[in-house]
Amino acid sequence: MSISTTRTPLFAADWLVDGEYREETVGMLKSGKESEVSLIARIAGGRTSDNIGGREASAVVYSRGERRVSYIAEKRFKSRLFRGFQGDTAYREDRYRGPGGARVLRGIRRKRAAGHALLEGSWMGHEWEALNELYEAGVTVPPPVGRIEVTERASRTTRVEAAEGGYRMAFIGDAPVAAPRLSAVRLAPDEAERVWRLMLVEIALMLRAERVHGDLSAYNVLYWRERPVLIDFSQTVHVVTHTGARQLLRRDVERLAAYFQRQGIAASVDRAWDRVDAERALDGRLR
Ligand SMILES: Nc1ncnc2c1ncn2[C@@H]1O[C@H](COP(=O)(O)OP(=O)(O)OP(=O)(O)O)[C@@H](O)[C@H]1O
Ligand SMILES: [Mg+2]
């Protein structure tokens, strides 16, 4: 498949306000069981880090007049610490009864919490790294802005109560309205044909970067300015070394094809497979 790598970038290179700025939280874009996505306005000039929430803030933002504003989407993951972990703790704690046991136990808990925070950090880092790689590879994704480190807040009993980290990227949409997910968009057949082709280019570009999205569907694609923008790289895997890559790629293509078929076009999984050069990518022959 011939891939045009000279597409217009989604964002100008200088889209992000730098130098002196301050930031305001405009509101929550999405709050789910595992993550939260909020909209941040970065306003040129002034002091940094004002945090005003909700409606009030958006009123403030829109009266800024000539000041340059960049809109940032911040995705934070909710803590997984101690999820499904209690039973294991109780079992081991039996061994530390008796004199001095409590102190030893406290130490263990502290270390374990730190270990989990570390694990959590690497798991979040995965999505952040994938976003960066794909961005560099020219895949249409929100330009990455920065990582938010996991913060630990330990209570008196040394139980970690919160460990939320995440990352920031460009907000996709016309603030404060986020671009719809493709799943919520109804496309006319000729438009569907065009977007399906664009999606195959995105998949092909990902494969060239040796990555499989792994959770691709119309739910993880935003539709903005007539272009599909890929998000949510938590399941992204390496195309050659990951043993599940083939199945994941197949599922990605199938789910997307199903969406486009519902839009009334004959999106064929087998033809898509050929067009993105899936077999050669899976064999590591695309480089
Ligand atoms: N860069 C962005 N710009 C605008 N909206 C975004 C952006 N990133 C995420 N969102 C919004 O937040 C939602 C959730 O993002 P994402 O899919 O990355 O998280 P998730 O944890 O998988 O949530 P879900 O389970 O809803 O898919 C998206 O469907 C989209 O509406
Ligand atoms: Mg998602």
C-alpha cells in the first residue's frame, strides 16, 4: 500500500503555549472506572497554576480576548493499588504476630506500596511512550504534551490511598466541546469510504512503527475536522515480539470494518489486511 506521509499535520508545530503561562481546569471530559480525562486551558502570560473548576472557569477562559490559549486533555488513571490485593495481605500478615511483629509488618506494607506505585508507573508509562512513538511515526494522534508522575499519598497506617498519574496531550475538538468518537458519528457512504481509507493509512503507519493498537474500534477514534484521530494506547503492543499481535491486529481491523459496514460500505477485512501489509509487518519485514 502506498502511504502518503505528507499529510497536513493536525496541529501547527507551535500550537502549545510556552514561556510564561497559567493554567485553568475547564472541566471534566470523561470520568470512568479506570481513568479520568479533563480539559485544561493553558493561557499565555500571568502566573502559573491557577486551578478553577467548572463553568466559572470556562467563562473566564472565553473572555481572554487576545491572549493565546492552548487546550490540553489530561488523562489520569485511577489507582489500582490494593485492588484484589487484600486477601493476599491477610494471608501473609499471619506470619508477623507477636513482639515486634507490628513494626516489621509496617515496613513490609510500606515497601509493598512503593512497589505497587512503581508497577503502576510503568503501566501508565507504557501508554505515554506509545503515544510518543506513534506521534513520531506520523500517525494521526493528539500531540503529546507531558507525563504526570504517580503521586503517592500514604495514610498513617502506611496504606497508600491514592496513586494517580497519567499524561497530557492536545485536546481534540473545538473547546470546550470535544470531538465526537467515531462510534457516535453517522457517515454518508462516500464519506465512510474516505474515512475507512484514512484509517487503513493510520494502521499501516502504526505497523511501520512496529506497533499494533490493540484496542482499536470506533470508540477509540475521535472524528475531528473530517479526520480520524486515534487515542487510547493502553493495549498497544509490538508487532513482531508480542505473541498476541496477530490476533490483536485482526480484532482491530474486524471491529473497525464492522463500524464501516454499519455506515453502509463494503469494508472487507481481508482486503484491508492486504492493504496495510499485515503479513509482512507481522514477520518483521516492513522495515
Ligand atoms: N485528546 C483528547 N481530546 C479530546 N477528548 C479526549 C482526548 N482523549 C480522550 N478524550 C475523551 O475521553 C474519552 C476516554 O479516553 P480514552 O479512551 O483514552 O480512555 P479510556 O480509559 O479507554 O476510557 P473509555 O473506557 O471510555 O474508552 C474519549 O472517548 C474521549 O471522549
Ligand atoms: Mg478508550
